[in-house]
Amino acid sequence: MTKTLFDDLQCFVEYQIQHKPSRDFIVEEIKKYNLPFTIDQAMTAWYEHDALHYLSQKPFTDKGEECIVYLEKKFNRGWLPFGSMYNKFLPREFDCSHITQELITETAELIEYFF
């Protein structure tokens, strides 16, 4: 069996995700910066962004974020649908043929459940 960077989704949520936003945090950020999305849209973007980290096995580093921007652009998920200003890294292309829209949705929903 091959060991991966993020083996178990629940452990990934508990120990790898650096910032777990609450609805209250999102409300404050939306008010503070007059952001153009709803609380639910922001929460979904956050879950999708983290799901892309898990599915791609890319760490929360600058290089990892570059790969995630590539995926956000490819699948129109996460923060990129709201504009490039919400994820300012330059895209780094890589093979991600195993990732599908359905898998992103399923993983994001599970991350929301584990939050």
C-alpha cells in the first residue's frame, strides 16, 4: 500500500487544514471587506478549496497553492469563480486526471461534515 500525504479525510480535516472558518468569521470578513459573495458561497468555496488540496495531495505551501489555483481554474471551483484576487498564486499545471467535478463535490461535503 502506498502512503500518501493525506491518508484519511477526517485526519486531514482535523490536523492538516490550517484555518477552519466559522460562519461568524465569514460574516465578519464579508462585512469588513465588503465582499461580493454570500456566507454560504464563501463556506462552499472554502470547502472546495480544501477538497482540492486533499484530492490532489498538494500541501498548504506556496507550491501547493499554485497547483490548487490551477485546479480551481480547470474546474471553476473554490475561490477562483469569484475572481483571481481571492487566490493570487500563479497556476502550476500538473496531472490531475483522477479528479472530477463529482469527486470535488463529494469531498467538499465530507469536509463540511467533519468541520
